[in-house]
Amino acid sequence: MPALWLGARAQAPGPRRMPTPAQTEGPFYPVEFPKDSDGDLLHNGTLPAYAGGQPAWVEGSVSDLAGRPVAGAQVEIWQCDEHGHYHHPGDGNRADAAFQGFGRVTVDSDGRYRFRTIKPVPYAGRTPHIHVKVKLDRRELLTTQLYVAGDPGNARDGLWRRLDEAARQAVTVPFVRGPQGWQAQFPIVVEA
């Protein structure tokens, strides 16, 4: 994976911060984890690289309410392919096999994580989003969804609309064009 680090770090310890709001896992969390479930969703095992969608880097940090990094936490993401299909029997297993669709990374001592994926796309009834889950040891700390700032579908999405303004701001991030594709910074705050 080419390296481009934008310097996201957990915030320095300070006043108690608002936890990232929880949201539904949705119906498409993997029933069976793929053999290749690393942080590069554009390469699925030995298959040719996924050429669909718009490549994106999603990165950030995982910290506790005091701003301390949650070293060793695992961050999982899952999302649909460019045609709106998940790797899941509930979606007819119609997703492009070259798109990994699910990834898992362990954050470093600074709480940082990073995924290479595609900019999320809409599908029937949903605005573009990426599902995110954070675990520490055997505990699930958070399940939420990341949304694309400025996407017109947000205002029509029932899950996004149910959030108050502060919660929307916490889970809605800009995707900015960079030299290696879209870039998104998604800081995650959990009760660890």
C-alpha cells in the first residue's frame, strides 16, 4: 500500500469529550469474514485489484473520552461496492468479488488507523456511508456509520436525519481530493 499519512492523531488528554454516536450495524455485517480482511479493500486476496469506484483513504484515530489513544483497538469497516452491493447473502452475494468490502486494522500506540477503499456510494433508500465498528479485546466499544459531508442524499436518509446536529457533525466528514484519491479524516471517540 502506498503511504500517505495526513497526520491524524488522537487529541491530547483534556476535558471530557463527546463519544462518537452509535448507529445501527445494519443488515449486512459479514456473516463470514473474508480470508483477506486487511486495511486495503481494493485488493481482495489474489484477485486483480478492484478498478471500480473512486479510490479513497479513510483514516483517523481512536481515543477515549479524555483524549487518550486506545492502543490495540481494532477498527472494522464494511461497505457496498460501486454498484451498491454488499458481500452478504442478504444482498444476494452480488458484490464485485474484487472488492474486499470489509476490512479490519489494529490501531497503533497513537490510536491511528487507516483504510484504502472507495468513496461510498448511495443505494436504494440510503445515502453514501461506511459502517464502522470498534472493538478492544473481546468488547465491542462502538458501531456507527460514517457519512459524506455535503452529499444531498444525507437530508433524505432516515438514519442520518434522526441524529441531532452535534451527532451529525461527529459522523459526517468531508472527502477531499488528494494525489492518491479521496481523503477522509474520521476521528473516533469511545468509552474505553
